[in-house]
Amino acid sequence: MSKRRYEGEQTKKHIVDKAKILFSQKGYVSTSIQDICAATGCSKGNLYYHFKSKEDLFLCLAEQNFTEWSEQWEKISSEYESITEKLYAYGDFIADIERPLHSIEREFISTVGLDSEAGQKLFAIINISFEKFKKFMSEGIAAGELKNENLFELTFIVSSFYSGLSRYSNLMDKDARKALFHKATTLLLQGIGTRNEK
């Protein structure tokens, strides 16, 4: 990689890192391009060289977050055999990670509209994770560990279950969060697991 390209990548990373902090603190709408320029020390021209708009910058950040999250989870899940073990590990994983942009994603969608190009791009980014989780649920059904329910509905319910827990348990300390997610997974498996079936 040439020095110029390396410096460009470093500048882009610096912009993304600072924008993540600003979006997390102020929200999407309240964070202006001027705010991002001030935080990064970049001119508007330099910022627009790397990102064509604030929407483009947010989408880059969202994609980066989902990719990192997905790679971490795939590494962790590969250490477990059964879907039951993986669901407990998933609960621990979700309890541990911080998702400062979680609520900002909804603000972004309500601002740009789901039918807009930017809204569809964010939906596509989120959908990659959903499809991976759907595959995970499918494996549980195929292995006979999960009830043979409608795959889309089961995936939507379970992913929303953990997402909701993550959102509302943010104020707890890490140990309390982990205990809550462990108990929640036990209760979830009592409903969707097959071990209790006769």
C-alpha cells in the first residue's frame, strides 16, 4: 500500500471513530457536518472526499459495526457444538458488547425513510446479520434442538428478544447483565427448545 493510500485510510478511520462518538452522544440529526469537522480537524472538502454525505458516513459506520460484531460472534460460536450452548454463549456475547448506535439506527431510518436509498442500504446491512442468525436458527431446527416453527418468525422473535434485552439492560453492571441474559436464555429455551417435549 502506498503512503498516500495508507494516510487516506487512516484519515477515513479517524473520521469514522470521531463520528461514532458524536452520533452516540448527540444522535444522528443533531450531529452536523460542522461538528464532525471540528472533532476530526478535517475540512469539509477533506470530509466529502472520503464520504459523499453524512448519510454515507453513518452507513459506513453501521456496516463497520455490524461486520466487527458478526466476526466476533462467528469466532465465539465456532467453539460450541449444540445450538443450546450457542444460545447461552450468544446471551453472554450480547450482554458484553456495547452498541451505542443501536437507538441511532432507528433515528436514522425515521429521518431518511426506509424507502430511501440510504434507508434501503441500512436495511441491507442489518439484513446480513439477520440472515446469519436465521441460518443459526435453521441449524437448531434441523438438529432437533429447536421446535420446527416458521423460520422467519422464529428468527425475528429470538433476535428481537435479545435485542430488547440488550437495549433495556444497559444501566446494569456487567455481572447483572450476564445473569439476566443467562436466565432469559433458559426461559427462551423452555419455550422454543425441544427438550421439554414429550
